[in-house]
Amino acid sequence: MRGKKKTLDLMIAGVGGQGNVSASRIVGTALIEAGYKVSIGETFGMSQRGGAVVSHIRASKELPPPPLIPPMGADIVVGLEPMETLRTVLHYLTPGGTMITSVRPITPPEVNLGQAKYPKVEELLEAMRKLASKVISFDVYELAARAGSLQSANMVILGALSATGKIPCDEELLKKTIAERWPRAKEVNLKAFELGRDEALKQLKGE
């Protein structure tokens, strides 16, 4: 939590089926265990699989904050889909904030039907770099595949989030929360978390 700001405001953006709601619950649970009062809200686009889903996570040592983050109020934006990350950054990221994004597009139906075009990913990243002080970008699905399951992509992005040092709970608490939430998939999920963390640390050290 920067400066005198008393609330951590974090957003996780993606499309339906990517697991960002589950990821937000992991972060929220870990923050509660770390002694914070937490509010979580979601905003949804199209209801079917593939529509935009954005999770708002707010944490404070004082009273629980309202569940939705105000415009330009997010300290960190994390995204599992680059277009949705940029949309969220444009509306919510505070000047000088931090963002993490996957670079693999999940194209919407209108693009697949030839009714619209999807921008080049590098153009999306360039726009993000103009809005954030720190940008971490990589293909979360490539690392999830290395971990053993594409469904662990949301754990990859949580590992990257933990590497920033921007959330007030440590790596081990997040890993404990993940292991307890999905005991049967613990090995894959924790490997995905570590791969995401390592990639983010590598990029941060390169700055």
C-alpha cells in the first residue's frame, strides 16, 4: 500500500473460464489470514464462457472497504488476457501503478467470425507501458503447460503477483492457501505458481 493510502486495491482481469475469480479468492483468503479486512467484488461482461470478468480485491487494516474499486484507484492490475488487461488498466490503474499480463489472446466470438479485428499484442503492450510504471508480461499458458495443466494459468499469474512485493502477505502464505484449496492439484498448482514467480523476478531484475 503506497504512501499514506490505507487500502490495497488489486484487480484481476480475464474472460470467463480463465479462473480469475478463483485467483481472487486465493488472494483474499491469504490477506484475511495475514490480518486484513477484505472485500471482493466482480463485474461481468457476457454471461457465457468467454465474456469479460474482472475481480476487485480490496484490503485494509481498518474497516472493510466497499467491494468495487473506483476509477483510477487500482494499485495493481493483473490480467490473464491482454485486451481485457488493457481495458482494465485504462479505467482503473492509478498513475504509476503496477501491471502484470499474459500475452496470449483469447479472441472473442466476433473476431473468430471475422466481424472484428483483434489488435496486435505488441500494440496493446505498448499502450500499457505508457500507463504503468512497471509492466510484467509473458505467456501464462506456456508456463501452465510446463507445470502440467493449462488450467493452472491463474496460479502462474498469482506467482508473478507475489514476486512484485506489492501485496502484504508473503509467498508461503499464498502457497499454503493454494494447497489447502485444491489438495489434489497441489503439485501442479504450486509448480505453476513458482514458474510465474520466477519469470516475474527475472523481468524485475532486468529493469
